[in-house]
Amino acid sequence: MASSSFSFFQILSATTTLLLLLEAHQASSCFSAIFSFGDSLQDTGNFAHTFFNTALSNPPYGTTYFHKGTGRYCDGRIILDFIAESLGLPFVPPFLAGGDFSKGANFAFGGAVAVKSDPNWNHTLPDQIEWFQKFVQTDPLFRGAKTFVVPGNLPIGCIPAWLGQYRSDKPSDYDKNGCLIWMNNFSEYHSSNLQTELDRLKGQFPTVTIAYADYLNSGIRMFSNQAQFGITVPFTACCGGNGYPCNATGPVCPNPLNYASWEGFHPTEATHHAISDGIIRGPYAIPFLSQKC
Ligand SMILES: *[C@@H]1O[C@H](CO)[C@@H](O)[C@H](O)[C@H]1NC(C)=O
Ligand SMILES: *[C@@H]1O[C@H](CO)[C@@H](O)[C@H](O)[C@H]1NC(C)=O
Ligand SMILES: *[C@@H]1O[C@H](CO)[C@@H](O)[C@H](O)[C@H]1NC(C)=O
């Protein structure tokens, strides 16, 4: 249910993702905790904990790395996991599942949108911020956070679901990689507006570090250099597809590491890895993302 019911708008809300990195000490450059907000691209188990026993909680989800379903919309690790690894921090645990949040918590929830337009949907970005604020009140230690990472959009014109839905007979609608140009343009439009807004916020809060994470160009880099990243099947879902959902009985590809898309909507671990590599090591590096304590 989780992925096949995703609407275009919800995928676009991938842009609501936000990372908040907590600095261990004022003077040091390393981080002691990560707090994360967002939707299915960043969810590490909140949706699965709330609506338990969906396909997300079971294999083949998670099989590439965790060998079990964790509630990630992926066969393995997501960008957030690779960032946590790079900072020497544990994977960010889902807040709604409870536990030890001394090194961070993930408030991201599959299907979350940025604006609370439906009063019955309790997992929007404003809701997540509210959970975080309540959590922070219980511990004065958490007042030191002043580094934010805000990702732009993915190249949505390379996502199989939309390539199918907006299929065109005109070769000129596609770029050299086979992605829909107008749709990637839309990601570009969003990302450039986001950056303008981030620049405004930087001016307004000069003591806060706000970094833009270029998922868009890092993603396009992968589609332009597929062999380098081991991708041989860019536009076919690894799990499900052809009318089948991605679940324990649906078809699954033998090697997800060669696929860019997990179930037609969300990236595989291979894609998450390639994109995170671009923002951790370059060419779109945010230097502090590779600093361990
Ligand atoms: C949303 O939250 C309200 C208040 O806590 C609750 O009554 C309602 O059932 C929730 N809705 C959903 C869909 O979880
Ligand atoms: C994509 O954006 C470029 C530059 O902004 C523009 O020249 C081009 O017409 C756009 N193409 C489509 C198909 O929207
Ligand atoms: C997988 O999805 C199919 C089609 O929706 C359904 O019939 C089947 O029960 C599902 N299997 C599992 C294990 O969820």
C-alpha cells in the first residue's frame, strides 16, 4: 500500500526533508546527534511503526543491507544512513518507535507533506516539528543545534513511475540519459527557489549554518555515469512492477545493486549511495558531512 498509493504531490514533497545536526561542543567541528524530518525518502521506520504489518516491515524491503524490513522505503540504506555513517554516528532511529535518542531521532514519516492542509493527517512537516519541540523541552542539552542541511529535490524525470505515466513519443522530450526533461526542469525550478529562500534565511540567522544538499545534480551525475556506479538498469523497478506490488510474494530482481529504482518510486540503496557520495565526498560536497568526532 505504501508505495503504490503515492501521489505525484507526495513524491514532490521529498523536498520537505531536513537534517538538523547537533554540535557536540561549541568549539569542535563534529556532531553529536542528528535530527531528521521529511517523508518516505527519509523515513527509517515511523510509518511502519504506526501502520504496522505493511509490506515495508518485511523482506524484500531491507534485504540488501539489513536483511529484514526496517520501515525504510528501500532495499537497504538511505542517504540519511550514509550521512550518519560518515559522521561516525549510529543510524537515526525512528522517533515514534521509542528508544534511545541521545544521538538523534528521525521524525520523517512516509507520505508526509510540507503544509498541513488535511487536519486528519497527523504526520506533516509541522507535526514533525511539534514532536521535536516537545522532545527538546525534556532535555536542555539539545539547545546547541545550529547546523541545518536542507536537500533539494531528486531528478524526478528519471523515476520509473513518472516515466511511465508521462511517456512521450517525442525523443526531444528526453535528455541524453533517457529522463524527462520537463520534469527534471521542475526539480530544478524547485531547487533554485529553495536555494533563494535558504539564502534569505542565512541572512536572517547569521549564526546558524544552513547548507543546501544538491541531491538533484548528484542524482543526475549518477544517471549520466551509470557504469561508474554499477547501474545497468536505470528505469525499471527492481521490486514489483508490471502490475505487481513490491511485497514478499511479488517479483524481485536478483541484484538490486544494479538497479536505480527500488519499487518504481523510491531509489535503491545503490542510488542512495551514489547521491550521498556526491554530497559527502564531492563534487557537491558539504565539507562538514565527512567530519567524524
Ligand atoms: C490525528 O490526531 C488526532 C488527535 O490526536 C486523532 O484523534 C486522530 O485520530 C488522528 N488521525 C489519524 C489519521 O491518525
Ligand atoms: C527546461 O529549462 C530550460 C532552462 O530553464 C529551458 O530552456 C527549457 O525550455 C526547459 N524545457 C522544458 C521542456 O521545460
Ligand atoms: C502481495 O501483494 C499481492 C497483490 O496485492 C497480494 O495478493 C499478496 O497478498 C501480497 N503478499 C503479501 C505477503 O503481502
